[in-house]
Amino acid sequence: MKRVSIQGYEGCFHQIVAYNYFGNDIETLPCATFREVAQRVKTGEADFGVMAIENSIAGSIIANYSILQDANLQVAGDVYLPIQQNLMVLPDTEMEDIIDVQSHPMAFRQCVDFLDQHPSWKLIESEDTALSARIIAEQGLRHSAAIASELAAKLFGLKIIAPEINTIKYNYTRFMILKRHDHRIDPLANKASLYFKTDHKQGSLLRALSQLEGINLSKLQSYPIPSEPWHYLFHVDLEFDCLDDYIRSLDRLHREAEEVHVYGVYRSGLDTQHNC
């Protein structure tokens, strides 16, 4: 049975991604932090890890790029998950019984329009959406509600009293699937994640990016190098129809950049069509 480390508690969105990607016949290992997720994969305690990397509304999780670099892990794939938040309560609780709502601060922000319709409710912040659901179930809090995933409601026997209460309905989070390096490439790969470093001279970044001609640059994210103030690494996601096109572009980039490190070459979670 595969062991998959996830950030968060049982019933969280990371666990949903793990089940969607690997199927239900896995053991998930909840972790308190993203760094712990990567560390468990690195040490072999987990076979794979699931780590959120960006959200369609909030943008990139910058700190996780550094974790990805420091852990020296390989990206095996990515998953785009629609984030649907639900209001859930104990089976015998009704809307008029609710006095307070518990959830992660991000979930509150995602559901602000719905919550504004109930100004009398007290909002209680917690460290995890699924943890909020579990606390209500375990402590029998009849006058409390949680905002969490549908999976959390099923796991803890709660009733979804208001489904999909998130304000923006097309809110997606992208997750990366992590594994230890094995250097194997899926023959149907159509996406690559990597970072590169340039010298600190005028036009260096432009010259490096020009080497990727003919490849779709779907992500460009700079993040600082802690040991070199005001110097940056550049994370890029590349999408391609033919693996040979990617290899040629990578060769050109190696000649222009000071440093290039490929995290992984894999099948995109959005597009599995290939025309090589």
C-alpha cells in the first residue's frame, strides 16, 4: 500500500487530492507543515507527498518553492482541485441553532458573501478546516458549524446544511505530487517544472527566457535566494506537445543560465493530449 504524506488533518483538501490521484487504497500520513510533508518523502517514511503550490485566486505559495528546492525531490505530477467549501453541523442541528462557525481563516475569506448574510454568527479561527469538523463531531457541539470539505462531513458524520458556500465558484488550487528522485520520465509527459538562475547582468533573464522559444511558458515565478540578498531563482512550468522540443529548449537554457535544476517532467493535470 502506498504511503502518501499530506499537509493537514484527515478530511482536508490534500487528502482529497491524494485519493483522486492514487485511488482510495492508500495510507495518508497527516503532517502539520508543508516542510514535514517533504521531509517524510525524503526520508522514505512516505512514498509520495501532496503539496499545494498555488491557488487561482490567492496566487503562488512562495515558501513552498523553497521547500521543493531544499528537499531535492522530484515532481511526479500535478492536480488541479476545485475548492468547494460547505457549512456542516451535527445531524440534529438546524440553521437557527448555529451560534458560531469554526474554520481556517482562508476558508472564512473564501465564504465572505455567505457569512455576511449571518452577522450574528461568531467566527472562530482554527488551524485546519477538517480539524474544525472533527472537533464539532467529537465534542458534540450542537450550536457550532464548520466550514470544510464534503469528505470531512462524510468522515465525521456531519450534515452539510449549506453546500458550496464559497463566493467564487471557480476557485482552484494546484497541488504537486512529490517523490524521491528516480529520473524516470513518463513517455506521455507534456509538462516540466524547473528553476534556473542567471547572472546579475542587464538582460540576463530575457536571454534565458528566449531559449524557450516554441514552448508554452505557463508559469514564471521569482523567489529570493536567502544567502544572496536581492538575487533570485526563477521557477518555470513549461508545457509542450513533443518531448523532443522540450529537450532542445532545455539544452539551450543550460547554455545561457548559470544554473538549471529540473524538478520533474510529467503529464499535466489539466491536459493529457499529446501530438508528437
